Amino acid sequence: MRNFSWSCFQVTGSIDAYLLYKDMEAITVKKEDDQLEDVEQNEEAK
């Protein structure tokens, strides 16, 4: 989805496509942070 929104932005210059791209980027970063926290919590529990 991220690649599609970026490609759409490149071709059209659509601000909406760019904003969708940035939203997807933020969601991806949050998901990675949450996964890292889960791993750290599991290691602390051992």
C-alpha cells in the first residue's frame, strides 16, 4: 500500500496520495516499535 501511494503521488502529485503515504509510514513505525517493546518485555519476564 505504501509503494502504491508513493507511486501515485509521483505520477499525479496528489497531496492525498502523499498524506496516505505518510500515514502508512507512521503506522509501520508504530507497529515496529510495538513489536520491539513486546520483545523487550518478554526478555525481562525471563
